[in-house]
Amino acid sequence: MIRVSQIGEEADVCISMCEVYLDDQDRLVNWTEELAVAPVGNDVEDLCLSMARMWVDAMCWVPVPSDSLAVGMEFSRAVDQATRNDLAEFIERGGSLLKSGQQ
């Protein structure tokens, strides 16, 4: 998800990715404290899938201020589930094209 952090002066804002952990009812359980989270993978394909998941998640949830994160909170969806599925499918197809291009 995307979080908005206040940095120093009131007008200084940092927009970053935040890794969140949700329970099976989509309520916040925990999150990363780092200002930004980098994608990682075991190989190029895994890294690309990690970035794709981050991109889809960033597009599907409404950004929140970092100081509002609290265990048990629920996030607002920016798109419906059908759109989220379409985005994920689009990314998955792109990953398949990347993989076939490496052969």
C-alpha cells in the first residue's frame, strides 16, 4: 500500500510503499517501519512478480497517512475486486512475456 509521511516541515511529504500484513478479514495486523520497502526476489522472474504485486496493491488501496496506521484498522479500496483481478492478470501476462523472452 502507499503511505504518506510527514518529513520535517509541514509542507514536506514523502510518498512511499509500505508493506502491510492483514488478517483474513483484511484488518491491519502489522506493517514495516522503514520509510520505503524495496522489492526482492530469488531470481528475475520472482523479483518481477514481487514488483507486480506491489504495483497492483498500490493501485488498489487508498493511500493513508503513516501516523494513522493502527492494528485492527481497515483500508479503503480504490478499485473494486474485478478491476484488481484485471490488473493482476495484465501483470501476470506481462511476466509471462518477459519469461518467454529470456529463453
